[in-house]
Amino acid sequence: MTKKDKKSFHQSLAEWKLFLYNPTTGAFLGRTAKSWGLILLFYLVFYGFLAALFTFTMWVMLQTLNDEVPKYRDQISSPGLTVFPKPVTALEYSFSVSEPESYKGYIEDLKKFLTPYASEAQKNLKVCTDGALSEQKGPVYEACQFPLNLLEACSGENDPEFGYSQGHPCILVKMNRIIGLKPQGQPRIECTGNSKASYLQPLVAVQLNYTASSTPKEVTVECKIVGSKNLKNYDDRDKFLGRVAFKITMRA
Amino acid sequence: MGQKTPRIYSVELNGAKDMKQTDKGDGKDKYRGLQDNCLELRNNQRQEHLTKEIDLDDHKLSNKELETKYHTNIVTGLSSTQAAELLARDGPNALSPPKETPEIIKFLKQMVGGFSILLWAGAILCWIAYGIQYSSDKSSSLDNVYLGTVLALVVILTGIFAYYQEAKSTNIMASFSKMIPQQALVIRDSEKKIIPAEQLVVGDIVEIKGGDQIPADIRLLFAQGCKVDNSSLTGESEPQSRSCEFTHDDPLETKNIGFYSTTCLEGTATGMVINTGDRTIIGQIASLASGVGNEKTPIAIEIKHFVHIVAGVAISIGVLFFIIAVSMKYRVLDSIIFLIGIIVANVPEGLLATVTVTLSLTAKRMAKKNCLVKNLEAVETLGSTSIICSDKTGTLTQNRMTVAHLWFDNQIFMADTSEDQLKQTFDQSSGTWASLSKIIALCNRAEFRPGQERVPIMKRVVVGDASETALLKFSEVVLGDVMEIRKRNHKVAEIPFNSTNKFQLSIHKTDDPIDKRFLMVMKGAPEKVLEKCSTIMVNGQEQPLNNSTAEAFYTAYMELGGLGERVLGFCHLYLPADEFPETYSFDVDAMNFPMSDLCFVGLLSMIDPPRSTVPDAITKCRSAGIKVIMVTGDHPITAKAIAKSVGIISANSETVEDIAKRLNIAVEQVNKQDAKAAVVTGMELKDMSEDQLDEVLTSYPEIVFARTSPQQKLIIVEGCQRQDAVVAVTGDGVNDSPALKKADIGIAMGIAGSDAAKNAADMVLLDDNFASIVTGVEEGRLIFDNLKKTIAYTLTKNIAELCPFLIYIIVGVPLPLGTITILFIDLGTDIVPSIALAYEKAESDIMNRKPRHKKEDRLVNKPLAVYSYLHIGIMQSLGAFLVYFTVYAQEGFRPSTLINLRVEWEKDSVNNLEDSYGQEWTRYQRKYLEWTGYTAFFIGIMVQQIADLIIRKTRRNSIFQQGLFRNKVIWVGIASQIIIALILSYGLGSITALNFTMLRPQYWFVAVPHAILIWVYDEVRKLFIRLYPGSWWDKNMYY
């Protein structure tokens, strides 16, 4: 065995050298220049053809799509709920009323989120009647205005600190956008927990209104879409389908 | 004429003198060969031990000395107490089974070879990957754990399956050896007792008679007409007589020793047990075999080679993408996970199971054709066989003497020698025939065992030696009830055959009521018989024997002898009634009857004829490029004759000796290049050097080794292996076992084979028929081709399974294909189809091509890997990606949006990820879409694997030449793929643990154009290969 190994070591070294470059045949890595040329040419043509074919089939596939409306919406039949500001850790807000630094991030996040809702930005949009469904067929699509003042104290118009400095923090709950979703019935978002909630479509602001002064306060809020048959608010695996739960911890 | 006589003489009935001659030369050599082997195989200590054991001197001792040595009494035997003590001391008289590997080791061995290593490595890497993931993120997905566990399970289950398969054939083997427990008639406490042979101890006095197996090594104390068959020990097929005289210094040669496991053919004998169990000569030889290493099977080498390729590809791609990932600023830990993922994705999970099942299916098919395969891997070995070293007796021949030719009325008649002769068709009208047939029937001591009237004549059991059996069966076929004829022609006196007289004689009352004369009939060595004759019968008339008739006799005798047949002469004499009245009392010792002036009637020759299927099988071997070498203990003339009649030496080829004879020149003057055939005797072989043997093996395409000992078989096998040949060896004797082990595939005879031979062999021929080997070769070659197809089929989708992961890493699209989904392809939809390829018929006559070259025709070669990975594999990936992108795009994520979406996509906190239309997706909704993507990719691969399966049916021919519907199992495979996919998508769609979702029916057809493209492309490939053989295309594209 050892004899064989020794032999094979020298041999394999020589074989490798010969494989790298064989001076007699002029072969480099086992192929001559001509052979390399042929094989490269073949793969160039072959893969070129495959690439063209793939591009063509993809193009054909993309022709089946509509620019405005996705072909199928079966996988998002029901919207999820998301909250703003984005909590740092998993849906837990924690801040201290007396330390502006601790909630500065939340306020900025909210401001950023609400910028597109500013009256200036929405002025080209249609004014719709509250609660009525506005169905559109295109080709020109119009969106309804969402007056920011609907959010009352949480609109940021009166209180640029969204109540955080007073110990009444605002959390916005938003329903995910789904194209062509027609809610049946009178959908609304209901939040439970010791909080005061004002619901509005599509944004809901939750302002915590603590009465007791004992600190720190911890409160868990769960918001749900209710009042619509086709908007689910419970799914075993999807914790955000038509509902959202978050926790607020507030220190003095 | 006189010169020639000895040569003819040597083939006549019971050639005892000839036997002695070879005993003197060859026999010693046999013994030496045995010792040589010891030197090679065992360490010195063991060898000394063996030499000492064989140097037993009991044959030189007198009965008295023996009694003292073994504390026994020849008349009363041992006492029961003595025997019990000795039994306790020496252990039972049985060969300890060859060092059987413990079952658990056998079982574990199934789990570590070849493929299994690959899977184990994969499993361990998976667990490591999970460990890394877990250490950084406690909630990481368990996919890697599942994958690792599944890999381990696959190895274990396949191991259990393979173990079970092999255990099954071992059990069939065991049923052979479990014959009726052997009994021995022993004298103990002055009483004759029948005890199991296992309980014999040294010093026991045993009695044996014709038909018994000798129960231990015994020193004969008394023998009467005892003959033994030592073939299992020495390979000598001739019966050897035994007596109680010390005739030779060598215990193997002396006549007064009987060896364990040899058979007593006739006569009776009493002997003293001198060795039991493993201490017997045969026990020592049997233990030699375990010293010869088992050669690695060619398929094991191929699989190792394949594992190297797969591992090479896996590690190269893995490392390449590790570097890419690191340079793309992935975290190193993540990159390591990717690296492991890529390596594991390359492991063909299903292949181990498929190959094992495929091999065992073939093993089953072969077992039906009487080849029982002990080791699954040996299935293929037979297919790559390039040299078969075959025994003659029993394998090539029917292993029974049969009347082949008759000579009477100056004419040679041919008799039917086929296996199931019902009648003889030669001209039987002559009066000479009537006399001859009478002599044949009467001058014969063999008898049918009673109660076999319904058994076909050829299959009846006969008590008597081989020649007499042949004559008895012959006359039974020709004349009808021989026993009745003998009864009617009452025998009054008889001289049995013995080696000094070389004739057999009996005197009968005739069945002719008018003719009161006695009929004296005689048969024997032709020239001895002719000496006693003065007349010869021609056309029923007695004529004086003159020179011309004598010459005719010699010509016929020479001709028959030259055919390697055993020739007997027959004569008779009607004793004159006046000299020998009815009441005459014949005395065989005083010989009170005439022994000259008899009437010569005819000659009859016998041979152990070739099996009728053998010549055809040899022709097949020849066209398949397999060299068939005959290795026999028989006489060169007989061996050559049989070799010629079965085609091992073809009709127009000559040996050096033939040429010398034809040209009438000396053997040395013959140009050796002219001779195609060679007959080499054991004596010549003994004096040959390795190089000389190599030269013989390479320069003659047709070789017969005659008069060889089983030990020399090992030398021949090694010689063949030096030529890089894959050697198959047949054998039955205990002494064959080293050669059987040394051979690449040892083939033991199921009927005639000894247990030791069967143990050493890889395969057992259930019917002892050479032709079965050829069907085995065919199956073996087919399985090699089909395994290629299976592997090509399996490797293809590996790329389609790997690409998604690579694209995921590089482009950052949501993962297109999940780990569990991959497992469902590898171990679900693809299993039945890849097994179905094992049922594929051969593309061309596989028996018309040369055996594959061990080192050049690999199972998995470069074109196979390249074509599977870089051609079909890439096409398949594109097709599957098309389905994937279609699903995502139609759900709202256009391909452009998907790029670099990976990080956001996988964030659990992002529950409002926007698609191309601004719709917002929660994490779970995305996950569900991802699973739909998995399912889509899975269906894409599955649809194209159907095309892949169809194209893999052939490697060169068009599918339409092969027949799309000839292999029905392929369609079962396709159906299984579709059904499994349907169940996974629609039946288990709600079980999210499996990551399958309901897929819109139209997505099933997205990849169909790609599937058709694959088929068309492969047809084009095959077309160019057929059109331009040897071209650049052929070299690069034919796998």
C-alpha cells in the first residue's frame, strides 16, 4: 500500500503537470487550443440560444400581465394590519415621558409616515364621501383624499409630539393596501385594551389616555378589523392578518 | 502402432495406471502448491503448523501402533466414556464455519461504503449548519435538521434493505448445506452404532460403504473394492481405489487414508478416525481461503469514482459561491451556511436507494435464471467479465458418462448424447448389434435403485461406477427393461473389473430355452479384449480375425480415443454345451473356462458429453469478447476434445502440437504465431515463470489447462488479473475456494459445489450450467448501461435543484425551491422513474461488444457529467425558473421587483412589503407565496424530468428506434411522478409543514415547451452521434 502511494504521488504530480500543459500535444488543461476553441464556441452558441429562449419566454409571460392590476390576488385576499411608528423590537414601544430622546425616533417615524398625507400632497385627489365605495375601471385612476384632521390629536397638526410628551402616545394602525379589495359590510378597526381608540379608514390612530398616574405603565393593545365578512381578522399562522397587537411601556 | 498405444490406453476404462503416473508427478506438485499458498497467505507460524499437521504419519503405522497411539481397540472400538472425554477435548467433528463476519458488522458495512459516505457527510454538514444557525438565531428554521435526518434515514433504510437482500441469498445458500445431518456407523463399546458424524472422535472405528461420505480423516484398516472420489480435495475426477496398505510416504498419496468430505463410491471399508473437524486435511485447506483478500468489485470502484466526481463538483461550486458570497458582503457565518447548503444540494439523496434496488432487481432476475448472487455488487461484475476460467466437469459437461459412439460391422455409429435422450436412432438391424447389446446389458454390475419406474431413464439413480451407469442407461434406452433381461439370462459366474486384468467378465444362462449353452460376455480395455479374440463378428456372422480386420479395429479405436472418449471393447463366447453342461460349476479363481478364441463384437466409447446449451453459450461469449479458458483436472486429450466440441477451441484453430503433426515437423519448429489454441498441462504450468504464463495467456486466444490441480487455478487467475482482466472463476471443490476468492467474481456450483466453495464465491450457479453464466453476463452488462442512465437521470435535476439556491444567493430573489421540496423530488417523484430505467432493454446487442475496459469505460464519465449538469440540467433550470417567475409575476411580484428583495422578504417584522403594484404583503402571506413558488418550481422540474426520463431510455438510438412503449415500467414511473405531484399539491396542500400549496392548473404546463425542447435537443444529439461516429460531437456528447 505504501509502495503504491509513494509511486502514485510522484506519478500524480507528473500527471498533473502534463494535464496543465502537455508540450507534445500542446494541450492545455487536457484540451488543445483548437479543442478549447470548439468547446467554447459550442457553449457560446448553446448558452446564447438558451438565454435568448429564456428571455423570449419571459417576455411572452410578461405580456400576460396588466400594468395596473395584478393578474391574481388570491394570495392576499384579506389585508394585514401594520402599525406606525415602527417599534424597535417586536411590536413593543417603550419610552419615558420625561426623556424626549427616548421617543424622538417614534415621532420622527410618524412624521415621515404622515408626510404624504399632508393636505398639500393630497390636493389633487378626489374628495370622496365618507364610507362610500369608490370603484374605478381605469384607464385613469383617481384616489380619494384622506384628510389628516380625521386623526384628530394624532394628526400631528396640533401636537407635533403626537402626545408622547404628555403621556398620551399615538400609534397609527394601517390596513395593508390590496388592489381591488371590496370590503363587504361596514368594516372598522376595533382596538381593545385600556385605551381610547378612534378608528378611521384607512388609517387609525390609537391614543393612549392614561388616567391613573402610577408609573411605569404597561398596556397591551390589540386591534382588529371587524364588521366585514370578507376581511378576516383571525388566522392561525398569520398574526397580522386583519389584526395587530402591540405593547406600550411608558415610564414617567 | 505400438508407440501410440499408451496414449490411447490412457483414456480407457478406469485408467488406473495412468492415474498412478500422474500421482507420482502431479500429485506431489499438488501438495507443494498447497504449501506455496500457505507461504503467501499465512504467516510463518501458521504455515509451520499446517506443514506439521499434514506430516501425519498414521499411514505408516501398523494397526497395533495405531491402537496404542489412539488408545483404542480395532475390534471393540472406544468406550462411550472415552469418546465423550475426547469429544469434550477436541470439540465436534465439523468444519468450523469460515470466520463469519458478525451480523452487526455486515449490517454496519452496508452503511459506510461508497454512496453512504457521501450521504453521511451531507447529513453531518446539515447538522453543523443548523448548529451555526442556531447559535446566531435561536428561532432558525429546522429545515437543515430535517434534511440531515432524512439523509441519515436514507442511508440506514437502504442499508437495512441491502442487508436484508444479501441475508436472503445467504439463506438460500444455507438451505443447500442444511442437508440431512450426516450419520456415521461407528463401533463403540463393541457395538455398532449409528451416531451423527459430528460426534466422532479420534480413535473411533467407523465403517463406510459405497455412497457414504467419509465422515472424518480415517486410516483404513480393512477395505474391499473401495473406491473414493477425491475430487473435492484434489480436483481429480477419476475414482481412486483405497486399500489398507501403506503405498506412499505422502499422506495425500497413500492409499490407506480416506479424507473427510470425500465420497466412497463403491466397496466397503473400515477405518480408524485419525483427525476430526478443522484438523482434517480439508479443514486446513478450507481455512486457507479466508486468507485470500476479497477483490473490490468493479461497481464499487465505479461508485467510488462517481462519489469523487460528485464531491468534486459539490466542493468546487460550494467554494466558488462561498467566495462570491463573502465578496458580496454576506456575513461569513451565512456564507458558511451557503457553502454547506450547496454541498448538500449536490448529494443525490435518492441514488443510493435506486442503485441498491436496481441491483437487487437484477439479482432477482438473475436468480430466476439460476445465478444466485450473494453480493449485490457482484451483479455488475459479471457484466464486465473479460475472462471466464471454467471447470469442465459438470459445468461445461453433463457430469455423467454417456455412450457417444459405437463401432461394429466396421462402421462407427454415433449415439445421441443430449440430456434427455429417449431413443437411439442409429441402425440397429444388424445381427452384430443384437449380440453387442446383449453383452452391454449383461456384462454390467450397475443397477437402478428400486422404485424409480416413473423417473425418466436419464434421471434415475444408479448404484455403480460412471461407465457402468452409462452403459446401463444406454441399454435401458435401447433394449427396455435391462433388469428383466438380466433375470432371464441368469448370471452364474462373474469376474469384476480390476486394474490388472482390465476386463470384466460374466457367464450367463441364456434366455433361449432351446440353446442350453452358457454365454460368456466380456468387456474391457479394447486391446486386452482383442488379445483374447480369434474371430470378429461382422453383420452377425463370425469371421476369423485377420490383419485387415485388426487394422480396422485399431483405426476405429484410435479415432474414438482421439475424440477424448473412453473406449471399451466387447466380446463374447458361447461355451460348447458338451464341455460345459448345465450343471457345470464355474470357478472364477481357478478360471475353469476358456479365456481365448473369443469372438470380438464391437467397440463402444463414452464421454462426459457437453451440455447441449454450452456450445451456444461459448459462441455468445466469444462474440461478447469474453475469453473462455477451460481449467480441468482431466486428461489433455479429453479436455481438448470437449473444448473442441463446445467451441472453446474453435473448429479451425490448431495447437502447436496439431500443426507439428499436420506438417510432420518437430514441435519446436512450429511458428508459435500460427497456433491460436493451446493446451497447457499442469506439469508444464508448474515449470512456467510468471512471464511465461503471461505470454501464454496473451498470445493464445483459446486456452485449455488440463491436469491442473485446484491450487494452480489460483496461479492462472492471478495471471489473468495481471492482464487487467476481470476474471470470473467457476469452482466446486474446497480447494477451489482460494481461486474463487481471488477472482473478481467467484462462481460456485450449486449442486456439485462444496460449502467452502459456495462460501468463498460471490455467486452460485443453481444448475451448475455454464450457459447460466452467459445470461448472467448479459444481465450484468445491461445493468451497467442502465445504471448509467439512472445516474444521468438523477444528476440532471441536481443542477435544477442547485441553481435556485445559487440565484437566491447572487440575485437575492426569494428562495425558489425549499429543502423539503428538494427531498420530495429526490426521494419522491424521482425514485420510481429511476428504478424504471433498470427495466430498459438493451439498445443494441450488448453481447456483441467487447467487455468494458476496467479503467477506461467508467460508469460515470466526463461526457455524462457534463451533459447532465451543463446541458439538460441548465435547460431544466431555465424551464423551472420560468414557472417560478410566472407565478410570482402573476401574483404581483414582477421579476424586476424580486431582485435583491431577499432581505426585506425574509424580515419577520416587515408586514407591509410592497409588490410591483403597491399591494402590501404580511410576512405570512409572503411565506405562503414563497411556498407556492416552491411548488411551482417543483412542478417545473417534475414536468421536465418526464422528458429527461424519456430521453434517458437510450444513449445512442433514437427513442423511436427503441420504442416509446416497450418498457412499460417507464410509464409506471411517469404516472407515479404525476400522481405524487398531484397529491403533494392538491392533496396535502393544506399541510404547510411540507411547504406545498395548491397550484393553478395552468402552471403545470408552463414548463412543457422546455420539456419538449429537451427531448428534441437530445434527439438531435443522438442523431449526430449516429451520423458522425468518432467525431468531435461523438467524443464530447456520448456518455
